[in-house]
Amino acid sequence: MLAALALRYAAGSSVLKISLDVSLFLSIFALVMWWIGSTILCLGLRTFRTFLFPLCFLFLITPFPEDVVNWITEFLQQRTAMAASLLFHFALVPVTREGIMLSLPGLDLEVASQCSSIRSSMMLLVTSMVLGHLFLRSWWRKCLLIAAVIPLSVWKNALRIFTIAELGTRVDPGFLDGWLHHSGGIVFFGLAVLVVAILIWLLRRSDLQSPPGISPLR
């Protein structure tokens, strides 16, 4: 709780000359630290250990600073463009990539910041964390599930770009600016959640097959 007060003071101090987004990040982070410290003070360490996941889950309400958001967005853009180019190669579609630009016969695509899927990737991460906590016992299986979210988010977005481009060039050009482009993210998000469910099923099977005399690590 003292650390939370110190962090909140630093966030509001004019001496450090930090930006507003960093100040907001530090303030919300300090607030969550205060809640956790209050839980330990009022209810004890045993209760804190019992509610460790939901208490630490509160850190996800902390808004990332703008520089961090820009870095994540650029990372997703670059990896999505790379994965989409691989899908076109697998489909024997001629494609050249330069950064986040993809050039197909008669069509140039840009993986813009709006197409980075940063919001759906965060939702996929949160969903995987909750499902992993509910259905998996060992900590390393939970970590493995969460680690799989990063490549899954990239390939989910790459599949969306590949599908829209193929439908737009082979079926109807209207797909390039239609519903699937602007609002079809929920379809591919659902596919990603289905993959997460399959991963949980596979990990849970191995989790339940642990030797009866050995309790899994948490």
C-alpha cells in the first residue's frame, strides 16, 4: 500500500514531467496495487493466495501508454503481413511484400493500423486467460495456452486478409469493401476461440492423465 501511494505520488508529480498517458497508466496501476494491499491487510495472505488470479487479473484494466500501444500495433502489422504473404504463397498466388504492403496481381494491400487486430487480440488473450484458469490445473499448461495466443492472433488476422483478398479478386470486388472487411472480425475471432477450446481440450486431457500420486504444479 505504501508502494501504491509512492507510485501515485510519482504519477501526479510535476517533477518527473511524464506524459498524461503514462501518468494515467501509473495511477491505475497504483490503484490496483492499493486494492491488493488492502486485501492482504484486511483479509490476510491466505485469502490473497485464494483469490490470486482475480486480484492480479485487475491489472488488465490498466491502460497501456501510447508508445506501448504503437509498438504492439506495429508488431502485429508486420507479423500479420508476413503471415498473409505465406498464405498467398501456399495458395500459389503471386505476392510480393514490402513491409506492411502486399502486392498481388491487380491488387495492392496495406495492413493498416486499423487492421492490426489489437483489440481482438487483447480479447483473445483475456478469454484464454479466463478459460485456462477455469479448466487447466498446472501453471505451465496455462502459460503454454497464453503463449499460443500471440501466433494465433497473427494467423487469425492473416487469414482474414487472405480470405477478403481472394474473395475480392476471384468472386466479387465488393468483398474488398464489404461487411467482411469492416465487421467480419467476429467471424475470425470465433475461429480463434474454437482453436483455443481445442488446445484447452488437449492440454486438459494430459492434465487429467497426470500420475495420481503427483499433484500438478500450480
